[in-house]
Amino acid sequence: MKILVTGGAGFIGSAVVRLAVARGHAVVNLDCLTYAACLENVKSVSDNALYAFEQADIRDRASLDRIFAQHAPDAVMHLAAESHVDRSIDGPAAFIDTNVAGTFNLLEAARAWWSAQGKPADFRFHHISTDEVFGSLGASGLFTEDTPYDPRSPYSASKAASDHLVRAWGETYGLPVVLTNCSNNYGPYHFPEKLIPVVILNALAGKPIPVYGAGENVRDWLYVEDHAEALLLVLTRGAVGRSYNIGGGNERRNIDLVRSICAILDAKRPKATPYADQIRFVTDRPGHDARYAIDARRIRDELGWRASVSVEEGLNRTVQWYLDNADWWQPLQARAGVGDRLGTRA
Ligand SMILES: NC(=O)c1ccc[n+]([C@@H]2O[C@H](COP(=O)([O-])OP(=O)(O)OC[C@H]3O[C@@H](n4cnc5c(N)ncnc54)[C@H](O)[C@@H]3O)[C@@H](O)[C@H]2O)c1
């Protein structure tokens, strides 16, 4: 299969690109290379005959039309997005432009290409989305595919809007769409502005480790390579028009997650005082969702997927990866906004 992956120079997109090439799929990686992109992430496949790269913006319809015509993909996996909640609080416009208008543009380009090919039934447009569209849970309960949308940040609202567009293009035009809504990912190549890399890198630098609010917010953590496996499974075996929730069943309070990372560092890179001494509670994110948790029964029962990496194992691997790959993350720390406290509405 030839897959057009958007956002393939980002964190999750690059895991999808690496896995798809390893599985023998041809991949066209379409990415405009924002601050969050890093072509190092796909270096291991960049010389592979199955891999091609197109630097293009999903907001640029002419480029999309050219890329569809030139590469003739069998499927689109759409991951390109502005993805950082804190940045969406400071600058929501980019999130509406890329996540909403860009997705619209990509849907229209895909629809034009698919129509010109005689509307093949085995074409797929796979939209990769987030559990954040469902809003915030209390102490109990899980998000199912039928949970009403209730996004509460500019980021999650833009992803909810793009999910609605994708469903509408499926219903109205018959474009063969599938959707996935996934919980928080972590693992190698996670951009150094997100929680887990911030904790590891601040700990190693001897800097304060910031924890928002009281650290009580709960997230369901999934190792990124498990997510990539689930995505390829949904692409190839998911039912048209259906959405699948993906989660690791690994709920952790932020403060417990941070303490676990500190304990792993204490063992791997011991120093005179425990890394947890560097933890500092800082002003909470405005509108910080309390808890996300996924009911992943549909993808498990219908497609046979389940997470294979426990959060303990995944955190161990991730910490080791950052210890071994300073050449990857050090240059990224110089990019605009990285290391700054963002999203305080100040
Ligand atoms: N990170 C998570 O925990 C998580 C969880 C569930 C869903 N998702 C979704 O998965 C997708 C990927 O997330 P990620 O964490 O890898 O994001 P990321 O920020 O690491 O990567 C996004 C990539 O998209 C590219 N991009 C951004 N705007 C673009 C545009 N206008 N045109 C072309 N390329 C553009 C960037 O250059 C970057 O390479 C996103 O759609 C996100 O909403 C993320």
C-alpha cells in the first residue's frame, strides 16, 4: 500500500513512518517542518526506496493536488497538526488555521483525487485525533466512542472540529474515512516541550521540574510505538466510517508519573540528592482538564489490538533513550518557546 502520511516529521507521525516502511508499505511523508518537526526522526528510513519526503503545507491546496497526482496514494494518514495545548492558549489562530482549515483543505484534495480515480472503495482517509475532544472526566468513568464531544481548550476544540469535518466528508461525499482518538503518547523523539521530556531534561540539567497545579491531573499514557501499531491496524482493517478509541490503560496522576521518572533517573544516573527534590509546583494551566481515561474495548474486541508496553517498561525505555540521544534533543532546546512557561494567559 502507498500511504501519504501528513506530519511524518513529528513525534507520532515519524513512528508511523518508521513502522509503515518496516512493514513494506511505501510512504510519502508530507510535512511543512514547523518548530515541532525534526527530520532526524525518520533518518533511519530516509534512504529506503519505499520512502519519499515532500515539504508542503496542508493549507496549500495547489501543493496537495500536485502531491496526490504525483504519488497516487492508496491511503492518507493525517497527523499534521499544531499539537501543544499550552501554545494553543497563547496563540489559537495557528490551531484553527492548520487543524481546522488545513484538514478541510486536505479532505478536499483527497476527495478530488479519489473522485478522479473513480471513487475506489478501498481508499482510506484516516484522521488521527485525540481523547481530549471528549473533555474532562471526574474520578470515575471512561471515554467511549459514543461519549459526547466537549472540548475545553483551543487545541482540543480544533481537533474536535476536524473530527466533525472528517465524519461529514464520509457521510456526505462517501469518502472512505476512519478516525482514531488516542490518549497521551510518550516515548523516543518526543519534542522537548512536552511533560515527560521536560521532566527528564530539567532533572538532568539540575533545573526545577515544573508540575502544574497540585499534580493531581490524570492521564492515560500510551507508548508511541503501540500507538503506531494501532494506527496501521485501523488503517488496514478498521471499518469505514467507524472511530476507534486507543489507550494504554495506564492511568497516572501527573505527580506520580513525575516521581516515577525521578526514581528511574536516580537508578540510572545517580547523584548526591534525589531528583524528586527538584520538583516544584507551579501555577496551573487555565482550564486544565482533570482526567482523561480511555475505554479501548472496541479496538481490542473488533481488531485484536492491545497495548504491549507497560508504563513502567515504557518510561524505562524512554528515559534511557533521552540519556543516549543528547545529540537529538540538545539542538531542539534552542527552538522558539522551548523551555519557556507557555499558556498562562499572561
Ligand atoms: N502527542 C499526543 O499525545 C497525541 C495524542 C493523541 C493524538 N495526537 C494527534 O496526533 C497527531 C500528531 O501528534 P504529535 O504529538 O506527533 O505532534 P507533533 O507536534 O510532534 O508533530 C506535528 C507535525 O505536523 C507538522 N505540521 C504542523 N502543521 C503543519 C501544516 N500546516 N502542514 C504540514 N505539516 C504540518 C509539523 O511540522 C510536525 O512535524 C496530531 O494530530 C495530534 O493531534 C497526539
